[in-house]
Amino acid sequence: MKTQAKVVIIGGGAVGVSTLYHLAKAGVTDTLLIEKNELTSGSTWHAAGNIPTYANSWGGMRAGNYAWRLYKDLDKEVDYPITYRHTGAFWPAHTPERMDFFRHLTGISKGLGYEMAMLSPKEMDDMHPYFSSGDSIIGGIYDPYEGDVDPSQLTQALAKGARDLGAQVARFTQVTGISRRSSGEWQVTTDKGDVIADIVINAGGYYGRVVGEMVGQKLPVVTLEHQYLVTEALPELEANPDNFPLVRDPDIMYYLRRERNGLLLGSYGHAGRPAWLDGMPDCFANQLYPDSVDDIAEVLDAALTHVPILGEAGVGRFVNGPIPYSPDGAPLCGPAFGLPNFYHACCFPVGITHSAAAAKTLTEWITEGETEWDMSMWDPRRFDENWATFDYTANRASELYENQYSIPYPHRLWESARPVQTTPLYDTLKSKGAVFGQVAGWERAFWFETDTIKNDSALSFHHECWHDAVATECQAVRDNVGVMDHGGFTRYEVEGPGATDFLNTVFCGAMPSVGRVKLSYMLTPKGKIWSEATIARLDDNKYLLCGPTLADQRDHDWMSQFLPETGVTLRRGSDFDAALMVMGPKSRDVLQPLTTDDLSKANAPWMSVREITIAGAPVIALRVSYVGELGWELHMRNEDLVTVYSAIMEQGADKGMVEFGSYALNAMRLEKGYHGWGADFGIEYTAFDASLDRFVSKKKDSFVGRDAFLAQANQPKDYHFTAFVLDGHGADALSSDPICRDGTPVGYVSSGGTGFRVGKRIALGYLTVPATPGDVFHIEILGQPVRATVASLPFYDPENDQLRG
């Protein structure tokens, strides 16, 4: 085993070996993969091996499509035989709501240039010689790209391809410790000796949490049991060697495909069952959990209605193996928080499919410093161990498993393991009818019940009960004043004589003057948009930054890499760790009696910041508004929150004061056309694409991404950020819905909703063609084309008179 390598990968499953192969293909061959047993001996060896491109999102579809395209020719590429079958798949629907969702997915597919399609029951019956739709199935969706692969053969083929290019693999080698040397290199200690590496990748699968603990991180990874059965050989299949589509019935909760001359049937139709709650075994290589026949019996019985041949088959074997889950069901793949050149690549519930995209992503991080696709939804830094504990993860993962095939309605609120992080106002708001959701572990009021509108928990792509309550909240903020408790704000304090130079390097915009606020963006070296922050300058060398809640660790890491050795301190968090938004035309009337500081327009203009006292408590008051009304963000100490809130509510009692929540906040920011991180901007767009180039300083001599930005100024844009007003009433546009011209996709929705102040359905999105206000397109919503007219931004208060009031 070599003692030094540029990259060490820990874990020999599909993810680790695929990463080894991708790195080698990119020219990084000074690599060593360490596996404590045989390759594939974790979750990989027993995986069902299905390769779906069907996914609930744009990113998931791209990941699946990348996988099958890689696997279909891999045997020839590396000269190693693998069993890969391209069969296609269909998903039956038993309810109109499921059909709505399938229509949405075909729209996403259409926008990506893929060929998923809606099917009739007869078309499904005609595709599959052993399937019968019966009376309960009303339609379905077809994934023409799905196939299945032998996971062990696949992994061995990838390993051969990597070895042929110079990569090395150490099997039956146990990693016992990982430490960082003073030089910045990593020392990986094993039972066969030490290895010094520039870069380490934790591809430990369901042991990823154990590997994380070696570097002081408690990753939110829990292992659940997942079971499928394989029947004995059937004479009909022995006589008919032809492939037929995989069937995945989400309403009955099974998937079924051919496995040699038998059938493989897997199920999510039982309660989530976490394993190893008292600690991981030292080794679980090539092992399974005990069979659990009762778990699959009911699903099998329901499947028999549609696949009668199952009743003729005896069970050949059960496979009940470990499957890892995170608190949101997505992998942990990307840089480790606070650990330079250390990456996590573990916790893949769909590991055989997603291993390819994971390897692509990690290779780009290592070779280029940024990724082609926005992979923030997989970034391990979206979780903080202070709230995403093991117990929390186990409870939430169980709920996710039980809802693996549930319709992913856009406003589903997960209930398990809550609350974990609350503000001091939680009980007060709950008593006032707050319906809470969770953002980065924080309980945040999403909307408020009224005397006549109560939460019925009913989910739909169409009208839901909260719409009417949120409309009232938005209109009251427009006409009077509203207050929102915004727990979990991401904050950074930047201080020191070098603070301004540091921030001017990291951000593309010029820094505000003392007492002023600016919105600014961080660009990558390639000129793509990394993130944003509202920057308040409190003194010559003192700044408060507020950014996206879920980007806390991610953005801190990004800024930290540019910190000079002296002259600047970057603090994550703030003593002023609570926030109230007070918004609306009467907000000044509410706040002025509570302070001796002058809040007049002359002394507290739009985009200014003051350190003031409200109700006797020190407050950092930012005269900014994400809702487009006269208003303040008030940042204060947590212990002062109740006092300040109570004073504001008392003062606003005769001014039409309302509480408003996150749904109203989002609806109002849409009306102003404000970009939302993770939706309307990210690393797939330049500032020009996103129409944010006005925030980039043309006068600054140096900032990250400047050269790329200047080059892009003379190039055609890939995308055109565009606003739309939709005709009529009905379901709101959903993220990734295709925007079409003459039936041909020319863009996609990034954010959609109802503007309750303007009384219209509205959407923001990206076009691949230029457009001007008045141009007409169609947005496909749940499969139906809806006329969408290009509009100027903002939709609401276009002159910003309310905002500046």
C-alpha cells in the first residue's frame, strides 16, 4: 500500500469506486481507495440495482440520466463485462392527485429534453406481458431510460477502469484514525500503516458517520432496513427471455422487475425501522438483517391484483439490508464544514444511481474548485449537528422512509422529531394559531389560522386552506402593518482594519458607507453566483452580514478561504441572534413611540442601518424590506425578543397589526421579483443570466470572479431571467415547470405562486431566448398549458414608492 497520495478515498462501494474512476478519467491518478473488506461489501452488494431517471426534481432527473448514459457503454470503455439491461419503466397511478404529479414530472422532463410520457392503462398493459391495470389504475407515467445493473459487476468494472489508469485500491485495510498535520495534509492511519494525503473523501456509506467522527464531525446518518424478495424461476419467464419494463407502483408502494427467470419485488410499505441505535457493529460486510415476511406480505397481496403471475412463484430469497438516510433523504456529498480538502460522499439511499453524479461532482470540486451543476441540495453543510442529532435523524428518516412514495406536495410539512430549535416566541405564536414549518432545524411560523380558517392538513397542488389566510396576511401588511418572528437568520460579524478590503475581495459589489446597507453577491472564479448577503456597515471597520438560512456553513467556508492571516475576524453568528420583521405603511407609526431615536425618512432612509434602543433593548435596525413595504429588520439579543415583540404588538393594536409567516413573506418577495437563493440564482447562472449584473461594481480593481465577469459582458447570455403574469385562476406554477413557445420548451420556472397583493398568479423563470414585456409564452402547469405574459419587474409597486416611504 502506498504511503502518500494526492487523494485518499475511504470506502469501496459504488460511490467510492465511481469517484476513483472519475478522478482517474480527469487525470488525477495519484489516488488510493481504502476498503476495510472486499469491494461492494456494504450496501452495494445487495442493492436491487435499478437505475431510474424518474425523479421529483430537475437535479434528480439529470443525475439519473447521467448514470445510465455512463453505465450503458462502461463494459466496452473498461473492457470488463457487466450485466446492464435497458428496460424502461412505468409508474401506475390510482388517484387523480398522482396523475397531477406525473403530469408535472413529464413537464420537467420535457424541459430537460427527455422523453418521459403519460400512459393510459391499456398502454401499460400492452408494454408488459404479465401486468394488468384492472379497475383501480387510471393512468401512469413512462420512464424510457430506466434499466438495471448488477451492482457488484458495475463496481468492479469501475475499479478496473481506475486501476488501468493508475489508481490504486487497498482492500481488507481498516482505517483507524484521521488527523490533520501542521502542513495542512491529512494523515490517514490504518492497520496496514499510515497514508499522507492532500485530500480525503469519506465514502463510507452507512459507516459515513463513523468516518466523520474521526475528524470530529457528527454526520446526520442513520441506517434503516429495506427489503425485497426474489422469486423462484417461473416457467413463463424461462420460456420468454424478453425484457419488459420495471413496474413501480407508488400508491401500493412496490417496485417489480425481472431478475433472471424470476421476479424481484421490493417494498416501502412498512414502518421505517432504524438499525443500530445503540452503535454500529465493527463490521457488517456482506451481511443482511433477518427476513421480515410480515412487512412485505400486505404489499405482495396488493401487487398480485396487477401481476397475477406472482401468485405462481415461490419465494427464492429475501434480501433485507441496510440503507442509509439523512434527515431530508438526500445524500451528504460535498465539502466538509471547516475541514479544508476533506469531502463527504456518503448516505446515498439511491446509491447505485446517484454514485455517478456524486463522482462527477466530487471530481469537479477537486479539479476545478466548483461544480457544473448546483448540488447545494446534497451539500453536507446544510445540516448542523446542534440540531440534526442522531435521534432527530432516526425519527425523521423513519418518517421519510414511510413516505418514500408519497406524492411530494410542495407544502408538505414533516412532523417527526419537532421542535428542536425555537425562539422565545414559539409558545406565544402557537397560541395565536401559528402553523409552523421547519427551516434548518428552526421552527418558523409559515401561516396563521384565523377565526374562520383552520389548518385541515389537506395537501393539494391546487387550493389549500392556508391560501385564504395568507392572502389576508399579505393584504394587511400592504394596508397596515405586520410583524414576523424570523428565527435562524444566518449572520456573520466581520471586523478589523482589513475588513473592508476582505469583503471587497469576496463580494462583487462595493461596500456600503457607514450607516448604510447593500445587497451584494459572491461570485465563483468562473463568474457564477455563489451566494448573497445583506451587508450592513456599522462602523468603519465593523460589518454585519445576513445571508440565506440554509447556506450558513457553506458560505462561512467560502469566505474563510479568502481571509488574510491578520487584520480581519470573521465570526459566524452574532450576539444579536433574534430578529423581528416589522413591515407595512404603518410600521414607523408603531416603532417611533418605542424609541427615542429618530426613525423619520430623513434620518432612517431606505437601505440604512442604525444601532438604536426599542422598549429599552439594544437593537440593530436595518431599514430594508424583503416584502417591498416600508419596514425594518430588527436584530436583537435573544433574551430581549419577548420584550420588544410585546411592546410592538401593544403599540400596533390600534393600527391593524397582523402576524405574518413564511408563506406570506415568499408571496410578497415574488411580487417584488426578489431572487431567492436555491431557486432563482445559484452556481449555474452568471450575474448576467440572472439579471443581477447591476449589483457588480465596474470600478473595483479586484474581486473573486472579476475576470470571468468582464469576459461574460461581451458574450451572449445563456439564460434570460424573466417575469410572467399567468392568465386565469388555478394551480400555481411549480419550480421546473417548462416555459414553452409554440409547444417547444424554451425555459423553466424557478419560482411560482400567487401575488395576493396584486391578485394574480405570477412566476419567475429562465428563458433560453430573449423576451420583452408583452411577449406571450405558455407555462405547462400539471400538464396544462397556461398563457403567460412577460411582465416588467416588480409586479407590485413598480416605482418602489412604498419601499422608500
